[in-house]
Amino acid sequence: MALKTLSAKAAAALDKELMSTGAFSLDQLMELAGLSVSQAVYRVHPIDRGRRILVAVGPGNNGGDGLVAARHLRHYGYQPTIYYPKRSKNDLYQRLAKQLEDLDVPFVDDFPTALQSTDHVVDAIFGFSFSGEVREPFPAVIQAMAETKVPVTSIDAPSSWNIEEGPPKSGVGSNFHPNVLVSLTAPKPLVKYFKGRHFIGGRFVTPAIAEKYGFDVPAYEGVDQIVEVGPGGLRL
Amino acid sequence: MALKTLSAKAAAALDKELMSTGAFSLDQLMELAGLSVSQAVYRVHPIDRGRRILVAVGPGNNGGDGLVAARHLRHYGYQPTIYYPKRSKNDLYQRLAKQLEDLDVPFVDDFPTALQSTDHVVDAIFGFSFSGEVREPFPAVIQAMAETKVPVTSIDAPSSWNIEEGPPKSGVGSNFHPNVLVSLTAPKPLVKYFKGRHFIGGRFVTPAIAEKYGFDVPAYEGVDQIVEVGPGGLRL
């Protein structure tokens, strides 16, 4: 049975509802989202496969999730490195970056070079609100992620993919197929084009909200903040 | 070897530093603190021992940690009930309470009655900033927690205990010995009077901060937000 998906428009409405009537702050939601991503990376890439994690951070909320994930990964014993070329002036993102600096996590400017000495990549460039063209400097970064043999974990969406229609037909991202996807709250329609390991994270959705948006609260186990589901959104 | 402890004054300074130069928001820290507590409860009281968890919530940050823990416990499949007699007007606490209401978590006014039909109690009344007298309506609540056979988990300090000197010599709390203690960031001096299962939580302290305050970052495992240490603060 295919998992129900959430359109880009519905995902935006859900986030807005969580932060208005749901009474969550963005700080809280991003902390839990990033924690989910860190747990998925730990699951697919245990520390003994290599500690070095390169996190590609975009300018919006997907990037913020990546910054939080990097901090938790650092506490687990990984050695994250951050590529964050378009730093937001938003107070929350600035604070998340400072928290990493206080853990001596390095920020680098040259993604292709950093990619040559990492064991895993987290793609936190664009999420469900992406549409249109990939802007500079990200085309080369996505191209590098498409071509590398280093495994890549994408947050919510492989960056450059259309949220409804999946990989672009041509150009940047058309050959980008990350190994792992962490869908936050619920999968987006693009999952039907995704063939790797697929997790759902974001264990804060109430049954009432899930019902309203037409999906089920995933069957998380124990204290896990993630649950693995089948590729393409099929249940395991 | 005894774990190093953090005085009430040092714990307050540490919190202040995390939220100023450390760039954390209270939302973030409380989310991670409450998550730690929820994981400790899951560890000592697995769901098959009974789903009903009564959370006694005080008016300050210790209470806020309890509200967050209750939410996570609800997501794990427990059935928390909240006793929260002195509701704060603080925006964050109001939002944390709303998040529980949206999960249909009941709030009750009568602690002794609620205690008769619960499987575990979380004591989130007072934390490291407590000193002096226990004010109404909490003396009877602490007395009930002291007398019950239901296991009790305290957050950071058994409520009514002096942070440096442990249980009061007489009166309210003098016979209160909770089964479990979750020390946040680092144990407080009172742990030397505590004989139950002891966890440390709050996996957000940087090595630099720990060194500055004279303690070690605990040896957390995997993605755990808690680590069990020996009773009285001894290492296991």
C-alpha cells in the first residue's frame, strides 16, 4: 500500500498550522526535524563507516534542519563540516550556526573539494517550498552530489526535484538520485520517483492534524524520531 | 569516582550562558531537556508496565521540562495526565500546555485522586532554582509522592530538596525519596543523598562549556539523549 503524500501547498499549510493554532515555535519544530535527520544518518551510516559528514545548507528552513542535524551528529561523535554559501540574516539560522561554531564545526567555501574528503553528505539545500530554477551557487553543488560515489541523504526532497513531479527532465538535478531520503511529517509526491532508503521523521504531528491533512501518523517505534518505510513511499 | 556536580548558582549561570553567548533559545533547550526526561521514563518504565503517567508540573522551567516530556511520552504511546495547578502566563509554557491539549492529554485538579490511578509519576515541580519553603498547593503533592508506592521520576531535583544539602531535615519532603532522578546537563550536589536510578540528560553541552564549569560531557551512547550513571552520582 502506498503511503499518502502531502503536496507542497499542503505541507506549507501544515507547517503554518503547527506554528499558529498548534502553538509550536519554529525553534521547536526545527530542533525535532533536525534531530530526526541526525537519527536517520546514524541509522544508515553508523560511525564506523566514517565520521566525516558534509552538510550542504541552503538559505531556508531545509538548511536550518541541516544545521540542527549537524549539531546532533557532532554530539553523537561524527565530524560534520558545513557548506553554507548563502547565510541567512534570520536570527534563528544565525543562532544555529553559532551553536555549531561553538562545537568547533568547520564551515567551508569549496564544496567539490570538501566532497573529496567526506564519508557521507547531507543535502539540506532545498525542501518542499522549492520550485523553479536552481540558483547560483547551487547548480554545481547539486551536480557534484549527483556524480559523487559518496552516499547522500536528502532532507524532505532531493534538492532541485519538483515536489510533485520528481527529478527535472533535463539539466541540473536530472541525474541526482540520493541514497537516502528523510521525509518530514509526511512524504511529498516526489517519493514515487525515489528508489533509495526512505525514512519519515518529525514525531510531533497530532492524530487530529494527520487526519485533517489526509495521512497517517507513522508507526514510530520506542523513542525513535524516525521510521523507515519502503522506497517510493511503499510501506515496508 | 564521583561525578562532578554543579551548584545551584553554577547551574543558573550555565543556563544563562547557553541562552546568551551559546545562542540557544529556551524553546530549544526545554525541548531537548524534556526529550531526555521522556527517554529516561521509557527506559525505567517500559510501556508494558502500564501506560498511565501522572506529571506534576510546577510554575517554572522544571514544569516546562515536564510538559515537554509529557508530550513525547504521549507520542511514544503512553497516556499522560497533567497536574498543573499554578499555570504560568509565560507564552512558552502556555504553548507547551496547548500542544498537550491538542493531543487530548487531560489536565486534572486533584493530585491525590489522580495518583490512585496511575502507573508512574513524573515530578516536575521544582528544579535547581528551588530554595526555601514549599508553597501551597505543593506540600500535599510532595507528601503524596513521598508516601505512594507508585514509582516517581524527578527532574533535576526531588522537589523540596535543598540543591546542596539534599532532603529537608524535617517537614515536607523529609521522607521523599524518588525512584529515579534525571539530572539535566550535570548532577547537582544533592545527588549524594539520592539512592535510586540516576540518569544524566541534556545532550547539548559543548566540551568548552563543560570544561569551564568543571564537569565532563557524559558518555552518551548512540543517539541517546540520556546516560545512566550510578546512584549518588557514582559512575557505573
